[in-house]
Amino acid sequence: MRAIVLGAGGFIGTHLVRRLKAEGYWVRGVDVKPPQFAPSEADEFLLLDLRDRLACAQAIGDGSDELFQLAADMGGAGYIFTGHHDADIMRNSAMINLNVIDACAARPVDRLFYASSACVYPSENQLDPAAPDCAEASVYPANPDSEYGWEKLFSERLYLAAARNYGHTTRIARYHNVFGPEGAWADGREKAPAALCRKVAEASNGGEVEIWGDGNQTRTFLYIDDCIDATLALIRSDVCEPLNVGSEELVSINQMAEMIADIAGKRVRLKHVDGPQGVRGRSSDNRLAKQLLGWEPKASLRAGLEQTYDWIAAQVAQATVAA
Ligand code: NAD
């Protein structure tokens, strides 16, 4: 079996390539950059800019049994909610997705997977931190809280239309905050779990950790291994509609910071400062994923954070020695 992973230099792509290789696949990875923290395990790794139509056609080549489209201009709240990168995010990711459809229209791709996001859900359904509504069907009438979310929604529709008209077998996951080792942790694109692990690792015992906003905003976080399980189950399934791939273990950002401090064995004071926050509450709703795919996450937030904290603390220690 052959697989192509677009975005194979990124966090989820790196882990996905590793799993596909462990399953015995021949894998081509494609990205504008190689993975940052370990060499890719792909059989072939092409450094290509998928915004370029010809480069994208080259990336997809003669096609594959499974094509995973993970490439996107993305990051955590500090990247997608400040407004400074809106045009880049929409333009870059939409160009990639249009080129992928264009390349696939002419080539045999048995199964195509597209990584969408929880950011597609309407802002007004996520005002209550205790009871956000992110059931798949609630996505329309659309009102995502970011341009990143609007682009994801546009591209979901693009892939669904191509599936109807060009006959591709297409599967779409709406990922909810995926975290784990080998993700961005200090380059401005890191998400809350990695950012908080870094801040706790850098803090002295009894020191301060900065939290954006009042920290009462809630989220759920999915450990990377569970994300890869769901991604593979979904592309190989007969589920045609977009499906949530996330956790239902709802925590506030303050609670997560305290959990990380506990894992680190440190006492820290939370200092609330202004910063981009996104919606007040967001949780995956896994009823449809359980019903249609028989999937639910296995790792608890704490178990995932233990792995992630250890990895980030080691990165912080290395960076300190190097400085
Ligand atoms: P990531 O940023 O680590 O990986 C994305 C990769 O795409 C990067 O390596 C980047 O270099 C590559 N890329 C960007 N522009 C490119 C271009 N023009 N040509 C070739 N490659 C390009 O992000 P990730 O966390 O691995 O996310 C993977 C996918 O899942 C993305 O589509 C993202 O939007 C989606 N997603 C992720 C999360 C999450 O929590 N990580 C949540 C929702 C959705």
C-alpha cells in the first residue's frame, strides 16, 4: 500500500508518517520544510511548496491508495486569533487545497483525507464555557470565530463537492486541539498545552506562569496517538460526512496549567494577562464518531500531558544549555 502525506514536516504529519511506516506502507512525505525534531521516516520526502500548482501535481504524482492532506498555514491562538496573519492563512491554505483538488482530478487517488478543524463551529454556540455545542450538524448557519475557521469550512465544501462530482472517496476530520511531543512549543505557533508546558518548565518553583485572559475559557485536548488512530480509522471507513476528532474531557486553561504544574512537581502562581483567547468554551462532541466509527479517545488529558511535559522540559533544558 502507498500513502502520500502532505504536511509531513508538521506535528501531526510526522506522527502519521511514523505510524504508516510501522504498518508497512510505502510513504511519500511532502512539505516546505522537513520535520523539526527528528528525521522523517518517509521512504521519500519531497520539499515542495504546495501553493505552486505544478509542485502540487508533482507531490501527488501517480497517486496513491491513501492521500492525507494536512498541509496548512496554521498555529495556536497567538497565530490565528491576533488578526495579523488572516490574509496569509486564508490565501496560503486555500491555494494548497485548490491545487490538491486540481491534481487529484486528473490522477487515481483511492482515498483522500482532509484535516479540518473545530474552528469551523459558530461563535455563538461557544459562549458558555460549561456547555459549548460542537455537534457536527451545528456547523450551519456558519459563523466561525476566525478566518482560519472560514478557510477550513470553504475547503471542507471544496472536498465534499469534488467527492460528489469527481468521484473521490473523501473523508474529513474536524480535529479539536491535538497535542503531544514533537509539536511546536516556542516558535509563535504553539498551542495552549505546549505553551503552558514550556512556561511551567521555565518557571522556578513558586514562580509565575502567564495565562492569556482570565483562564476560565474551556477546551478539550486530544493526545496525538488518539488523533492518529482516528485519522486512520476514518480514511478507511465509509463515513462520508465530516466527523469530530477530539476529546470530551473539558478543562479550563487555569485547570490545565495547574495540572501541568502538578506533573512538574512545582508550585506556580497564575498571572492573568491580556492575550488572544478565542471562544469561551469548546468541546468535541463525539456521539457521531462513536456511532459511525466506533472510535473514542483512550488517553486521559493527564496521561498525554505527562508525555508532552517530559518532552518539552527536555527541549527547554537543551535550549538553556545551548544559550
Ligand atoms: P503543523 O503546522 O505542524 O503542520 C502543517 C504543515 O503544513 C507544516 O509542516 C507546514 O510547513 C506545512 N505547510 C504549510 N504551508 C505549506 C506549503 N505551502 N507547502 C507545503 N507544506 C506546507 O500543523 P499540525 O498541527 O500538524 O496540523 C495538521 C493539520 O491539521 C493542519 O491542516 C491543521 O490545520 C489541522 N488541525 C490541527 C489541529 C491541531 O490541534 N494540531 C487542530 C485542528 C486542525
